[in-house]
Amino acid sequence: MASPQEVARPRPALWALVVGFFMILVDSTIVSVATPSILNEFGTDVGSVVWVTSAYLLAYAVPLLVTGRLGDRIGPKKMYLTGLTVFTLASLWCGLTNSIAMLIVARVVQGLGASMVTPQTMAVITRIFPPDQRGKAMSLWGATAGVAVLVGPILGGVLVDGLGWQWIFFVNVPVGVIGFVLAMRLVPNLPTQQHKFDLLGVALSTIGLFLLVFGIQEGQKYDWGTITGPISVWGLIIAGILFLGAFVFWQSRNRNEPLLPLALFRDRNFSLANIAITTVGFAVTSMAFPLMLYAQSVRGLSPTKAALLLAPMAVISGALAPFVGRLVDTTPPRFIAGFGLACNVVALFWLSQIMSPDVPIWELLLPMALMGVANGFMWAPIGTTATRNLPMHQAGAGAGVYNTTRQVGAVLGAAGIAVLMESRLAHNLPAIAGGAPSGEGAMGGKLPEALHQGFSDAMAQALLLPAAILVIGLIAALMFTKPVRRQPPTAAAASGDREGLRG
């Protein structure tokens, strides 16, 4: 099997990996603009339709720690190909479903496939690129992540308007096949670890994450009260925290092969990067909800036109990727990531101040463009900083932790913004607070003109939440230290490392 020193052409492998990674992340946001169409298609309630997105996020977030570790054990290439196959077949299933219940089940399977793919992309990059070239590679990975979550609503709007909501899933099939062939041919087989698998750690982390995420995601639906019998939303959240606490305790006591090597967090940059990426996941996911509701319910834009408000972000973020990649390898990461996070805070605050019923569209595009600059400078340096100091044999575990925190941040963002939008609507529009933003008026058509100002104010005020959360990420990024510059290992050391990995 190839070692990092034996991968002569790592860049083609990188391009093969980002095809699947891009598709996975697009599906995190692509459904948002299709929600009204799915609601009308199945004649169901909004709460059920929201689960089309929630089920995917839950199934994606919960297994990430496990799948990152599995990649270390059976090989990241095998895990990546398996996950891509599951995701592609589940996408076909999603498009062919004829009930909301089956669509939700198919989305769960899709999320499981996504959880197998994501950690492997980052782990392979860490292992096939030497530290002094990893910044450029991670810039492409980061740009893919940043652009994908922004392209999702745009692509979704175009497909829904032109072909129908089913095509937001059907489009994954040819992309998945192409990604599979490319990865099969171009991604190398890397050394694996043959160690005991931490089954108790798997159980504790899975149950804990599921209860925590489910409780937060469903809290608004049950008014943060009782779900059924003695089970309450807060009971689930507290139980989830307790299970995760037990998981951390077990990891500290497990001397064999812990699922989460706590030694990872001895690296200051790894810990801080996880804080920063959690806030980024929170903000990127949460800001789209009030913006899309405002665009369609107040401005009367079609799904495609509403989603195109995000176009400046996607274009500018992608264009900046090569430039930022060069900077990451030569400039302290706290300056690059700090600049990006600061731009995002300013852009969200700016947008919250100008979002009104009659603001010219071009004015809205200015803070969106600044968010593009922010995304261009955030993703790559944070991702590179998280992994650069990690030992190669812990690449999978580190990638699993990093992607878990990002995805949990996204789930928290969706739940948090829903709570704040409901609160601000109750204050600004008490007459419709019970029906929006989840009511059909807010989701599927334009509101009466008399409600425009109050609704716009509520959505604008909600944007202050992701701006505030990003300040935490900014502080974490400014505390990054200069990454360790390791010398390339000698042939003997490399051989010894490979033997250690096999053992």
C-alpha cells in the first residue's frame, strides 16, 4: 500500500475526492428552497417536511466520529467508495419516493452515506500531502466546502423551477458515478491500523449525539416541553449531555484503542480550530433561513431568484481559493482565518441593518459579496490548522472530530435560528407568530403588504445570532499559534512508521 512519501501524484487524488465531497455538502442545503414544492406534492404539514432536512443532518452528524475511525481501520479509500455508493443509491431512492415518510427514511440513508465520505476526504489530504504543501490542498478542500453550502440553494432553485423537486436528488446519480470512477482510479490505498474497535465508545457517542441533536432539533416543535409521557425535550438534551460526558470519561480511561484520542486536544491549534469551525457551521447554516424566507415571503422572489442572492458568495469564495491557498502555506493562520471571520461578522451585521421591504436588491448583494470574501478566507486556514500538527496515524480520528463539530454546529444553527425567528415574529407580528416562519404563508407565498415591515424586521434581527456566534470563532482563530514545521522523514523512519501503522 502507498505511503505518503510514495504518492507521486497527490493532486489528481485530491480532485477525485472533492467531487464526492462537493455533492455531499450541497445536499445539506439544497432542500431548503424545495420545501414548499415538497409540501404541496405530498399534501403534508410543514413539520413533516422540515424533517426531510433534519433527518439528513442527524444521520450525517451522529456517526462522524465512528466513520472517521473506521476509515483509519479499513482504509479511507474503501470507506469513501462505500459511502459514495450508499449516498448515490439513496439519492435515487429519494427522487423515486411517493410519500413523505419514505422520503425521510431515504434521507436518513443518504445522511449515513455522507457521514462515511466526509472524514475520508480530509484524512487522505492530510496523509498524501506533506505539511509544506497541505495549505494549497486544504484551500481547495475549504473552497469546496464553502462554495458547496452556498451553491445548494442556488442549484436547488434552478432544478425545482425547471424540472421539479425530484431532480435535486436525481442530479446526484451521475455525479456519484463519476466521483466513484475517479476515486477508484486516482485515490491511493493508504496504510491501515489494526487495533481493537471501541464498541462502548461507539455506543456512548452515538446515543449522546443523537439525543442532544434530536432534542435541540425537535425543541421548537414541542415548545421545549413534553414529547410523550415522561419524556421531555430538556430530558433528552440533558440525557445526551450525560451520555457524551460518559463518553469523554470512558475515552480518558480506555487504554486500548479509544474512539476519540483525547491527546488530539493537547494540540492547541486543533482545539481552537474545532471551536472556530463549529461557529462557522452554525453561521453558514443559520443565516440562509431568514434570508430565504425574507426573499420569498416579503420580496416575492421565486426559489431561483431568491437563491441567486447567494451567488456573490459562491463566486467570490471560489475565485479566492488559489490566492488563499498560497497564503496558508506562508502566513500565520490566525491572520487569514481571523480576517475571514471578521468579514463574516461585519457582513451579517450589515445585512441585518439594511434588510427592509423596499431595499434595492443591489444593496443586498454588497454584504453578500463580503460574505464571499469571508468564506474564501475562513475554510482553508481553519481546516489546515486543525490537521497540520496531527500525527499521520491519527488523521482519520482528527478528521472525524473536526467534521463532527462542524456538522453539530450546523444543527445547532438551524435549531437556534428557528427559536430566534419565532421569538422575533412573536414580538413584531403577534397576530401570525403561531404560523410563521413555519406557516405556509411564510414558506410558500408572499405575505400581505401590511406584514412586510414586521416580518423583515424579525428576519433581520435573527441574523444577529450567527453574527454573535462568529465572534466566538474569531476569538478562537486569533489565538492560533504558528504550526509546527516538520522535516520530511527519512526512508528508514517512513518504513518504521508504516510498520507501526500496520501493527
